[in-house]
Amino acid sequence: MPLHTFFLAAMVLATSPPLVIRNVGQPPAGWSVISPPQNETEWHCANYAREEWTVSGDSAQSANIAPHENGSEIRLALPDGQLVGINGGEFGGRIEWIGQDGVRRVVVPDKNPVAFTTRGNDIFVATGLFHMGIDSGEIIKLRRTGSGTWQVSTVMNLDEAPDAGARIDDATWMLLTTHGLTQVDLIELTKEPIYRNENWKLLWANSVRPLGDSWLVGARRAVIEITPRGGTFEEKWLIPASCRRLKTFESPDCECRP
């Protein structure tokens, strides 16, 4: 696909309603299912792919697919204000509180927040950074006191950087990390790696959603589908049919091919 044609297609997708996927293994119209990269060259192309996708949705019955839009803020609305997580990557980040007076106050400095979730009066924040030789993450718990101040504590070391999160039920939070999927128990404050692929660190994954018993991951190059198969997991990639292959050039760019 010529470069100008790809960018035109990307512009159309960006201004169109999100694509909807309802069944595992059945991509939206105009999309195909392929295997993950099989060698270093293919992973290189995935890393430098121009297209990037995000997944979203409100239930496990369907998910939306759309071009990813970069942003450095996440927000959590509360009855008397909102928490704002600002993630500047290697340049730092913080968590701020905006009360009813509209004033922004720093609650947690020097952290890179990527996801909020709540349980009862507790607010959990996944934070971390993957950059150069740094790959670290943790879960912070916030609780508002009667006087309006915030109690802040670190409740879990993730040992890797998180990228996004999706709540499963009252107790369970699925985190997308630089290397796979990790399930967090918010009651016991324990973690369990569910799926690992060390090459995911090349894809700058940005979102995760359940689809039935499977998981969809929004990333560079593809929407990744993780499906349980007899005690293990199968990884497939959903991509536009016009971009089933990536042709490698001497430059880092890898151009789409049907």
C-alpha cells in the first residue's frame, strides 16, 4: 500500500465509528486473523509499524476497535471532584486532585500512572515506567480521610511496567504489562501472571478488554487476541486485510502489503 494511501485510510478510520468485534476468531469486516511475528525481522517491523490500535468497551460481550490516540492523562471521577493521572514517561508524572473549587493539588508526585480502579473507599492506581533499562511498576492505594487529605501507600510491586487495566469483577483487576497479562486480587493484594510474551515490549500496548473468555489487547501493528486453549493460551493478531504483511526497507519504516 503506498504511503499516501495508508494515511488516507487511517484518516477515514479515525473519523469513522469504532469497529465492533463480538466473537473470538471473527474479525470485523475488512480485517484478517494472522499469527504473531515468527522471527526478529517481523518483530522489528511490528515495532516500527505506522498503525496503532486501541480497544474499549463496557462489557465482555463486545469490544470496540479504533485508531489509538496518544494522551498523557487519565481521569477518575468521584462525588466531590476527580483524580487526574499525568504520565510524562521518562520526563516524570504525578497524580493530582481537582476538588469542587477547581484547584489542582498534587496528591502523589514522581509517579507515572496508567490506570485507576476502585473498591469500596479505596482507589488503586497502577503506575510504572518502561524506558531504556528501566522496567518497573507498582500499585498505589489512595484513601480520602475525613479531613479531606489523602492517605497514600504502596501495596504491590509489579516487577514490570503496567500499560493499562480492565476490571473483571469486584475483586479482580487485569493489568496489561510490558510482557503480558497479570491478574491482581484487590482483596488479598496478590498477583498472578496469566500470559507472557517478552516481545510485547516492542509493541507499546495501550489497552486491554475482555471478550467472552478471551482478551483483546490494543497495540502497535495489531489488536492481539489471547484465547484459553486446554490449560494454555493461543495468541492471534487481528489486522486490516490491507496490511497483512509489512515490507521491510533499509529505513526503519515497514510498509503495508495485502
